[in-house]
Amino acid sequence: INLAVQNIKLESALDLMLEPLALDYMIKDEVMMITSHMVAEVPSDVRVYDLPEMPGAEPEKISELIMNTVDASVTWDQDGGTGTITPLEDGLVVRTSQRVHREIEALFEQLEAHSAAERAQPEAEAIRKKKSDE
């Protein structure tokens, strides 16, 4: 495999290299393993997520958002699959593949960035108004 890239995450470079070969990677016991998509997609990784800091971030709503937006090829338990999302009071317990966990983390980063931008907007407007009043 030959691949020349610059200024991208290792995760992205691995995806670019492995996807055309129908391969994927997983981390197990601090070792990266290259394997088939079929093996990598087995939901064997359990993680607990704190909910993003945003208004209305209710566990049930975030669970539904994940199931509707993250990796359509994943079948969640409610659809007869094996991936699960269990809401907690202020978080979620998710059992799925490592790839889907990476997508959930990316979704949470986007939600947090969007929420931060919305929170900053009124502050920026107040500063502009204060400067214009001076």
C-alpha cells in the first residue's frame, strides 16, 4: 500500500488505506489490529458517554439521534441487531463496534461545537452593542 498524505489524523489515513481493501482496524489491549469489516463491526466495545453540554440534551433524545444518524449499517437491538444504547440520568452506556464509537465521539464533538457557538453568539452581540453604545 502506498499512500501520501499530510496534516490528517492517523484515523483518517488508516480509513483511506483500508477501505478499498474491505479492511478495518480495531484497538485491543493497546495493539492495533487490521481485520475484516465483518470482524471489526461486532459490537463488543462498551463505553459510557457523558452527554454533551447543550440545552435539552436528554438521554432518550440523544439515543434516538445516535440511532438515526450514526452508521446506517449498524442495526441496534430495537431493530433486531446487537448494538445497544442504555440511557442514564446524565449519560449513555453504548455497546457497539469501535468504528461506531468513533462516529459517536465525532457526533458529540459536533454537537458540543454547535452548542458552544450558540452560547457565544449572545455574548458577542452584547459586546458589539456595548462598543457601539460607547
